[in-house]
Amino acid sequence: MEQMNTDGLTLVSIDFDAEDTPASVKRTHPVLYVDGDGYSCLLGPDPASGIYGHGKAPKDALKDFDRHFQDRLEHPMNGDPVADFIQQRHI
């Protein structure tokens, strides 16, 4: 699966060991970055084809990402490399 090019972005560290970090984030290691006056979390090549979350705070972006992750997991499309990737990591 192709991941977005992060050159030029202000990346934010994710504590993958924190209890309140969603399991979807712990398993897939998306990127979290500053996006205007908020934060974005992305797994995949771009927000349109990847799994994307956004929020005013980093935790909000992670929660939104998790919501979209769960939806993609429940409704995968054939030939979707991002869905294939998350299904392989969802145990």
C-alpha cells in the first residue's frame, strides 16, 4: 500500500502505547500532521482514497480516523489496497 508523501508537512508524534490511542491507529501507524488550524490523520496515498480523519486536536483526528477505519473495515471494496492492508492488520 502506498503512503502519502509527508515532505513539507509538520508531523505530530503519536504515542502508540497510550491507552487512549485507538487500536486501529496502533495497528496501522497512520501519519498525524498539522493541517491548517487543526490536525489530520491519514493512512494511504491521499485523503480521497486513504483512511482520513480530521479534528481540532490530535486526539480528535485520531478518533475521526478510527471511525473511518471501522467503516472501511465493515464495507471493504474489491481491489482497494488500503482496505486489504487494514484487513491484514485487524486481528
